[in-house]
Amino acid sequence: MKKKIILSSIIIICLLAAGLFYFRYQVYYSHGNYKNEKTFEIKKGEGNGEIAAKLAEEGLISGKIYFHYYSKYQGIVNKILPGIYKLSGNMSIPEIAHTITNLQDLRIKVTFPEGWNSKKMAARLNENGLPGDEFLKRINDADAFRPKYDFLADAKISNLEGFLFPDTYYFPPDSDGEKIIKLMLNDFGLKVDADLREDIQKQNRTLKEIITMASIIEMEVKSEEDRKVVSGIFWNRIEKGMPLQSCATLAFVLGENKKQYTYEDTQIKSLFNTYQNAGLPPGPIGNPGLASIEAAANPKDTGYFYFLSDPETGKTVFSKTIDEHNANKDRYGL
């Protein structure tokens, strides 16, 4: 009887030892079944269990329990960094853990300055190896994105110019035009939030009108206070049926920034030429930042109707009458 007990104990110990050896082998030396390299994204807020499950689902590790154990035992749970990494099933769990706890993010950083139009954005995407041409084609189809974004509900928004929020983005290397646009629209929805959009509705103005005005303000003046004053000037001019006479719209039509535009420039035929057409142009001339959008939505009424920029200092000079404005133009050599 004792021999049977001893034999059973030995067998149990051997099985436990074999099990521990097998588990340890799986933790430290096993591989996944996906042999090629692939990009693997870890999103901000994902926990250890979620990451382990994703690694196992994509064939990068042999089982989620092994990664889960390793990361807890090695104390790296809070050291895993969000990002996009290049991994393969040929890597062991320690190798994968080392990779995702050291910043090797493969995302492509792209910065779009405030006011840039979609053509400039597309060129910068191309420069960074991303599909700028596809991006440019897709922005003309607002209908494709309208169902997901309530701020595009207005059927008069026919393209996405103005709604591609200027910011610094980290695009996955395999991004297509649609994914790039969605990331930018998501950003717009966060920055131009429901409260701001509700304030705009209360003013009996559409979001498209505000974004169009903001795109002009963005290119006209730079300081926060000047933006609000210029916003008041432009809305007052519209209310009185006066043309905006914005040089920013001429730059958009001509594709060229000039210190001083000629009379011939102001005569160019285009619906975006605010020297020849009263009111707002058909749509935004670029993609404004939040400060310009807020200025367009919150104009400051000062009684001014004219302004110019000192070519030497960039300071904005305001006038209430055309005579005063013309005198300022002479004073500053414009």
C-alpha cells in the first residue's frame, strides 16, 4: 500500500514538474504561428488582458495566458506603451515584451498648420509616404462620411474642406485616404464640440457659414483679439450688403500670396472672389484652427468696417470710414 502511495506521489510530482516545465517553456521560448512580420497596434487604455488576447488572436504568441503571466511576473504591465509596432510569430514573448515597452512606434507623424487647405495637406501626406492623392479625392465626397458625423448633416456641405482639423497626427503606416480623413474628422468633432455647435445654432448661423468665415479670418490676422474684431467687421459688412474684400480669398483663387494685390487681381472671375461677390464665398478656403472658429462664432462689434496689416510689423490697423482706411493705406505704403 505504501509503495502505491509513494509511486502515485512520484507520478504526481513528475506530472507537476512536467507541467511547470511546459508552462515555463511556453512563457519564455514559445512562438506564435504567424511567421511573417505584421504591424500590431496597442491603443491607449488597453489593459494587459486585452493586449494578450489580441496577440494570441493574431498568431503572435502561442497563448494569452503565457503573455499575461510573463508581463505580471516581470512587472511590465504599466510599462507597455501605446503605439504601432512591427512584430512576428517568430519572436518569443520576452522579445515581444521588450519591443512594446520601448518606444518603437511606427506611426508617421504629420503636422498640418492652421489654415492650410486640402491641397497643401495632400502634398504633405505624399511627402511622408502616405496617400495624399487618394485623400484629396475622398474629401470631395462628403456624403460618404455624413452618416457617421452629425456635424456634416447639412446637405450644403458638399466637400470636407474646412472640417479637416489642423493638428499633429500620428498615422498608421498602412493608412488609406478614408482612415486619414476619419481621424481628422474625429478631431474636429472633439474640438468643435456639441456646446460650441449649439451656440452657433442659437445665432441662426450654420456651421458651414461659421467654418467658412473662420477660414478667412485664419488667413487674415493672427492674434486672438484681432480675430474677434475682424470677425465683427466681416459680419457687419455682410449685414450691410458690403463685399468682404478679403485678400485671403484672392490668394485662394490665384494660388499665390502677395503683399499687395492689383486691381486686375480683384477682377478675377470666381465665386470665391469676395471683391466681386457680396457675402460669404461658397465654402471654406482652408481648414481653420479652434481660435478662428471661436472668433467667427463670437464676433466683437467695434464699429470698424476696414482693416489692414502693417507690412513691416504685421500689426492690424483698423478704420471706421473709407477715408480713414485710405489714409492708413497711404501711411503704410499699401
